[in-house]
Amino acid sequence: MGNNLMASMWMLSKTAMKGMNIVSTISDFIEAVKQGTHTSDDSRERVLHLLHKIAQGAMSFRKENIAVDSFYQIIAEKLAEDRSCTPSELESTIKRCADAIREGLASPDCLDFLRSVAQQAMQVTSRSVYGRFLVLK
């Protein structure tokens, strides 16, 4: 029983950290853009890395044998549902947003999409953490 409890606690911590990383990375980036301050290369690269992982999650719904973290796959699925689009359309949206960020032109549409990503990350994290917490009781 002790090992199962420790494994559940570890998964709880890992899930919470992934979700909070997404939210904080996107929040920091959006805040810098809104204030008109220069976004660091590190900040842009972290957002681009997250978008890449979510794009892989979306791609995994239409292509087999793609190794993807299930957390990002769930976020991709929830984003597609929220936006009423297919995984391919979600990939296109992610690509357009990533291209705009690379060019330093984060449009209002791109920022709205990033807010949606952060919102889905919060929801997926809270559901997952709450579900695992119930198991620990």
C-alpha cells in the first residue's frame, strides 16, 4: 500500500507541475507582450516548446506511432473540443501562432489561443489533481 501511495503522490506532483509550468510560461509571455516589454529569447523558446508538445498531442490523433506525453494529448483534445475543430485544424492554428511568435508578431488571435491553452491546462490539471487526491484519501 505504501508504494502505491507514494506512486500516486508522485504522479499528483508531476501533473501539477506540468500544468503550472504551462500556465506560468504562457502568463509571463502574455504579460510581457501586453506591457510592450521585450520578451526574452528564453520566454519565446519556452512557449514555442509548449506549442510543439501540444501540436504533437494533436498529431497523435491522426497518426499512429507518435510518442507523446498523455498530458499534452489531453490538452490538445480539449483545445480541439473547445474550438470545435479537428486535430489537423488545431495543428494549423498552433503553427500560425508559433510562426507569429518566432517573428515577434504575437497577434491578438495568437494571444487568445495562448490564453485558451493556459485555461485548458488549468482545467486538466485541476481535474487530474482532484481525481488523484480522491484516490489518496
